Amino acid sequence: MSSVTDFAGPATAVQDDHVPPASNRRAGIALLPVTWAVLAVLILAPVAYVLVASVLAEPTDLGSGFDFSAVREVFATAHMLKLLGQTIVFALVVAALTTVIGTALAWTTTRLQMRGSRLREVLCIGSLFVAPFVTAVAWIWLATPQTGVLNRALHDLHIPSALQPNILTAGGMVFVLVTHYVPYSYLFISAAMRGLDPTLEEASLVNGRNIFSTTLRISIPMLRPSILSSALFVAILSMGEFTVPSILGQAGAFQPLSVDVYKALYGDVQNIPLGAAISAELLVTCLVGLYLYQRTVRSSGRYVSVSGRGHRNSRISVNRTTAAVVWVVTIGYGLVAFAVPFAALVLMSLSKYLAPSIADMHLSFANMWNTINTTEVRTATIHSVLLAVVVPTVCIVIGLAIVYLSDRLHMPTSGAMVYIATAPLALPGLVMGMGILLLFIRTPLYLTMTIIGIGLVSISVTHAVRLISNGFHQIDPTLEEASLVCGASRLRTVWSVLLPLIRPSVFSAFILIFVLALRELNVAVVLYAPDSNVLSVVAWNYSESALTKAASVGVLQVVVMFIGMGLLRLILNPDRKKDA
């Protein structure tokens, strides 16, 4: 087999077709400590501060002495331990339902030979573009007992009240969160399904098994690591979500621990030690989830179905009846998860006052305009767009540095660096926000746009690392080695060889973080100030007193999001090929 030395001439020697280890060390010797310092500020220090603050008499003063009363209240009382157990069960129920639905939808779009797979994929991920608490606002108008639009319609049809929906329950919270998190599960599992070798499925079908039996006996076992990873990820997200339970639990329904953290910060009586102690409890619980997640990923080698031999990406043919059922189920899900609540948001935003009947709402674009054409909303829009552009850019730079140090330079401690960079998967946004708040509260960054940006980067860098890592794994390192042997510097090699090849992964990371930064509330609500407001916080504040205004801001968020995604595709153009 030819090596790069065959093209470099006799004067250049390369050992074992790899760049010498000394070159690796020289390239990473300056980058490694800088990257570690960035991760320390973004992740390690905030997490450590939350744990320390839970046992301080004054959480904002490290020299105030220790006080373990809040920790004892959280970790050693029956009420709090019971609430923790209920929170875990709540998160697991959301994760189980989300993963089942996401797996089923991913299977229909990736494994069945049917037309319209792109349209069905849009229906599956539509709810990703609306913040969960905004969706909850829509369902309050639709499915509140006695006054909800759907409830009044069912009442007119003489449907018993016991059969009418009630969104103000724990079941309503589960419903809203499941419809919001299904796109995450769908993206997790559909990516794995596209890489499956269909040979085993075809063999099962040839031997007389039907599609359903083949899926249960062949496809699902091969996807077990991705399915478990999806479930754990969604469970962790559910434990840290406080907005939906806060809105839908006001009538006395169950509220998880994350709501208590928010109340400790912004309740009638502020209790930062209690909030820090509850955050520490959530943190420990979620770190166990991250440990299980990492074990799942490490064990994925037992289920390898894609090898270097390559395979055909064939799909299973279905009859018209099966295709019709798939379309009905997918359209039904898309309507319930995205189309109906978004249509409700639009109607709510066009009305000055809510009414149980659309005919009584006196719809007018002036009502929406009066809300969004205010100084507060205009300023928040500018801030949100600015953060949605800067945060992905910073995350991608950090992600490239981390993945390059680990995957290409193989620097010491780079493995631990990747592990820490993915830790925010197990850290609720509210907890990270509190850690950053306490860390910077005595600095000039407190209550500025910069601190919100730091918070958003801290919870988003993990997505950049994972997506960019996937792109790196698809690129043969010998392409970079050839560039280095021909005299190019590492910086030029990265710019001219590596970045053009991983452009799709970089674009995917940018778009995902762009969307998340625009609608993220858990971090922003802890770090914002009146002069540094963002759209998600404005909508949240309105949701407590004026649902129509919250709906208007929610619709504005979605519009800004889609316009931004269109412009980013035109500017970044991930499909553009590098000129010869």
C-alpha cells in the first residue's frame, strides 16, 4: 500500500504513516491549557460553586462559613426525598413515551419505502422550533377545563367532562413535554437507523417474518444503544425543565424539584442556599444518569452492524394499507405536536382578550403589533438574534479545539476534556444558570448580555462537540497527514483540508445551537436584567399575566427562527463544494 512518503520524495521521512508524536505535542502544547481554562470557567467552576454554595451561610461569599441546614432539609427529610422520587418517575415516564414515539416515527421515515419522507420528517420535528412553555400557553387556551376551546366544543357535543382533556394536570405536563422532546429522540434514533445494514432485516423477511416481527426481533436490538441513550438524555432534560410544570401546575398538580429551585430564587422569600441545595441534589441525580449514558455509549460496540465492507441503504417495501396508516399516524402526530398549538398561538396573538370561542375573540393584527412593536420586545429581539449568532460561533470554535486535541492530536487529558464538555447533558439549565450567577455575581459581567452568552455557551458546547466529533470520525486522517508532509502548517491544514470536509457537521451544529439559543429560557431567566432581556424571558414574564402577549412573542420567536435558518443556509451553504 502506498504511503504519503511515496509523494513527498526521499528527503521527507514519516514513521508508520502518522505524524510524529512530537509534532502532536508541539501543536497542542499551547491549545491544551487554553481549552482547559475555557472549560473550567464554563462548566467546572459553575458546577463546583453550586455544590459549595449549598453548604455556605452566605452563598455569594466564600468566606461566610458553613451552614448545613439547607442540605439537611433537602437530603434528609422525607418530603424532599419523596419529591425527588416523584421527579425521577416523572422524568422516566416522559423519557419512555418520548423514546417509543420517536423510535416509531424514525422507523417509518428511514426504513420504509414510501414517498414523502421529507414531509413526514418535517412533521416529526416541527415542535422543536417552539419553546415548551410557549406550547403550554397554547394548550391552556385549548384544553383548560370548562373554558378551553376544545372542552367547550366537546361540551356542546354532549361529551362527559370525564372524557374531556385537562391540561392542568401531571398528565398534561407529560403530554406537553413528550411532544416537545420527541424531535430529540427522533434525531438520535433516525441517524442510527440510517446506518443500519438492511441484510439481516431482508433475511428475516425472506424467511417469512412480517415487518412488525422483524422490527422487534432484528431492528430494535441493533438500535438498543441509541434507544437507551435517547431515553437517558430526555430523562435528564425533563428533570431540569421547570417552565411547563410551573405554568400547568398552578392548579395544584404535581410539580418537580426544578420548580422548587426557581421558587427559591424568585419566590416571595428568596432562599439561595435552599435553591443551591436542591440544585446539588438534581446535579448528583443527573450525574448518575450521565454515567449510565456513557456506559451505554461504550457498550455500543456489541451492536455494531456497519462495517468497513459497506452496505446497501435499501428500504422495506410496504403495501398501500400500511402506507396509509403511516401517513395518518404521522399527520396526526404533527397536528397534535406542532400544527394545532402553533395555530392556537397565532389566534391568541391576534386577540386582545382570550375567549372560549374564536368568534368572540375579535381577531386583529393590530393586537399582535401592539405587543411586538414595543421597546422591550424590539430590544429583546436584537439581543436574542445577537446571542443566537455569537453563541454558536463560540461553541463551534471551542468544539473544534476539543475534538481536534482529542481525535487528531491525542493530547494527554483530552479524553477527560471531552467527558467534561459533554457533562452539560446531565446538568439542568437552571442549575448551570445558578452556578454562573453565583460565580460572576461580584464581577462587572453580572446582569449583562455577556453573562447570558456565557450561560448559553456552557450548556450548548456539548452539542458542538458531539456533532463535530461525528464529522471528524468520517474523515480519514491521512488526508491531513498528506497536507502536513507537503509543508502546510497545522492551521492551514485545518482551514484548507479539514473544515471544508466537515462543513455539513459544522452547519448542523450551528443551526441546532442557533435554535436552542433563541428559545432557551432555563439559563436566561436566572441571568437576565431589564437592560439585557431576551425574547424567551419576555414571553415567560408575559405568561404569568397576559397569555395573549406571551403568544405574540412566541410567534415572533418562531418567525425569527425560520428567517434566521433560511439566511444561515444561504450564507453558510453546507452543500457547497470546494473549488478545485
